[in-house]
Amino acid sequence: MIRQSDKANLKKMGNHIKRLREAKKLSLRELSYACDIDNSKISKIEKGQVNITFTTILQLAKALEIEPSQLLMTSFDL
């Protein structure tokens, strides 16, 4: 079961990914093609509805042309 604080952190992570995507001026579809992840899954990630795996972080980082650590550079509730 996912705790409420975990849900909040997933939303923060999703918002951060969305901001990074928009800063690169990529649509969901363009990011989807670049990282080989279905655009509906990316949409769910950005809404904080999916707890992503390490390999997904790597795929997104590569497609966004950033280091994986940059995907984690947001404030989380620990």
C-alpha cells in the first residue's frame, strides 16, 4: 500500500519530469518516441499515478538529455 506521503512525492516527481519535458519543448508523444515508453504511461508518470523504476528513470534521462540524478533534483517529503 502506498502511503499518502509517497503519493505526494510521486506527484512532485511527475511535475518535475513534466517541467523538464516542457523546457525541452517536447510533447508527450515526442518524449515517448525518444525513450520508447508509451505516451499514456508518461502521462501517468507526470500525474504521479505511477511509481517508476530505475530503468524508466534512465530511459527518461537519456531522452531528456540529462543525467539521471537531475530527475531526482526536487524536494521530497522524507
